[in-house]
Amino acid sequence: QVELVESGGGLVQAGGSLRLSCAASGTVFSNNDMGWYRQAPGKQRELVAFITREYVTSYADSVKGRFTISRDNAKDTMYLQMNSLKPEDTGVYYCMQREWYPVGEYDFWGQGTQVTVSS
């Protein structure tokens, strides 16, 4: 079955950097679109960055110019480089994989990794 495992979260001071990783298994990674989402306490989960199987990327306005999403199909892994972190970036970051079937799409989720940015 599909499994997504995030890593790289932690506690960092404002202005610092972190690199998140999402390792996928049980899937043909290169066929899938991938994304990073985050959920802050008391808020809904929101899209942070997205990368398609054609390597087209998109970002939430709040992270443009600071975050970079990438993928390594040889390693079945997606990354999120986060620079110039702000306290409002704090939250649980989730990896999402979108698989396409003849009847439509299905999203798989990782368990999440906590990112805490102190001021």
C-alpha cells in the first residue's frame, strides 16, 4: 500500500531554515502529483506548495520567494526547502500524493511533521 513518511521538522528561530522530506513507497512515484500542506492550531489545513509529475510548481502567496518545492523521482522523495521562516509558518506539515485512476483522483496523506518557528 501507499505510504508517505515526512521528516525534517523541528524548532527553529525566525529567519532560520528547515528542509522537509517526504519519502514515498508502494507507488509509482513519478506518475503522481505531490504537495505540501500545513495546519496551524485552530485553523484549516492549507496548501503550501504543489509540484506536478511534469515538475510544474505552484506556491501559496504567503510562502512565495521563501519556500522551494522539489522532487527526486530516482529516490521517490519530495522536498520542501523553507527559508526566512516566520512564526506564522508554525504548524503541522503534511505530504500529499495525488494518484490518478480512470474514475478520478485519490489523495494519500502522510502523518505530518511539526514545524515550530519561535520569534
